[in-house]
Amino acid sequence: MEMSLKEHNERNARSKKMILWFAMISMFMMFAGLTSAYVVSSSRPDWVKDFVLPSAFVISTVVILASSITFHMAKLSIKKNDTKATGMWLIVTLVLGVAFVLAQFNGFSQVIKEGYYFTGPESTVTTSFLYIVTVVHMLHLFAGLIVLLVVIYNHFKQKYNASQTLGLELGAMFWHFLDILWVYLFLFFYFY
């Protein structure tokens, strides 16, 4: 018995979402390993106990959460076939994503101004861990920005509508994952 086009598309969508879930879980496990190493290393005698996260990281957290909301609004808009609103929400998400990256760089500048260096003779294990974890997250975020640019490109090429949302949904899943991952990292560094 042959599969209908609708069944084929649904199976294809489930497969792509499952692959993305596996990728996101493996990425989260990598960050869980890094934060576990951070906890284990905190017992070292050269560990800086009084390190405080800079305010720019608080700002970047608010910005990344706002970007998750705007991406969700884009997804809701396309389901209503409101392509104009979808495009606007996607562009706002991109602007917020870039603002997040800029806030992260500002946070690194604040850390350095406080006298904590990431490499070299003045560096500490504490700041090196912060640097590694944040840089690895930013690499994933750059991947997220590329995904977002592809979604925006495809949207303006009119590849999405109320019945065809798979690419936008996959992009939103990955973007929300990046947001959740940053909130996890931020709370970890803030409270630990």
C-alpha cells in the first residue's frame, strides 16, 4: 500500500524533529559535562571564590529570552498565514540575537576590567571555565543565527505558509533550545 503525500510529509517532519532532538540532547550533555568539570574544579586551591557575573550577562539573558518570544510570535503568525507579521517577528528575533552576542562581548569586557583574564599568566581556572563555556555556547548561537538567516531567507522566498511550517518550526526548536541552554548556564554561574 502506497503512502499518501500527506503521510510522507508527516513522517519526514517527525524524522527531522527527532534528529534535531538527538542533536540538542547531545549538545546539552556536552554542557552538562563542562559544568560538572566546573564543579569538580571549584575545590582547587587556585579557584576564585568571589567572582561575580557582570551585569551584561543579566542583560544578555533578558535579550535572549525576548528573542525566544519573538520567534514564537513568528511561528504563530505563519500559522495564521500572516506573512508580513512573520517576517517582522523573524527580523526582530535576528536583531535580538545579534544584541545578545554584543552583550556577551560587553560581559567579557567587564570581566577583564575587573582584573579577571581568560588566558595568560593572570588568568585563573575560574575565568577560563567561564570563557570556554560561554565561547562554546556562542559558537552554537552563531549556528543558531545562521539557521535564523536561512529561515528568514526561506520566508521571504515564500516557502512557508499555514500548511508548510516545518523549516520555521525546526529553526524555532533550535533557537528555543539555545535560549534554555543559556538560561541554564547563566543560572549555574550565577548561583554556583
